[in-house]
Amino acid sequence: MRDIILSTGGISSDYEVIDPVFVIGGAKEGMFSKIDPFKAFEDVKGLLRDSCKNMGGDAVLFCQFEYRDAVTA
């Protein structure tokens, strides 16, 4: 089985679009906890690959990633 390709752009091969894919990750460790953004990035990439695989796809193209620290009252 091939690995799911993640790309922030296109690829040079012909492809068929199946559907948009969206995932989000979060943590509630508390305001002063240290969340590792690199681990969060790897977790979200894994979720994208899982979603793509479940749809029968081979790649997620034109990925956009965003990281935010949010504080709630």
C-alpha cells in the first residue's frame, strides 16, 4: 500500500478530485501548558491522511496549515 501524499501545491500527474478534506486538532491542557506545535502538526497530517484513505484517495493537494494559541475565559 502506498503512503498518502500531502502537498501544499499540485502534482505533475493527472488526478481526479474526490472531495475537499478538512481536519482540525485541539488540546485543552490549560493556559500555561506547553503544547508541542511539531507534534500537533504531525497529528493533523495523520488525520488528513486517514481522511484521504477513507475516501479512497492517494493524495491531499493544496494543503494549508494554521496554528493558533487560543485562550478561553
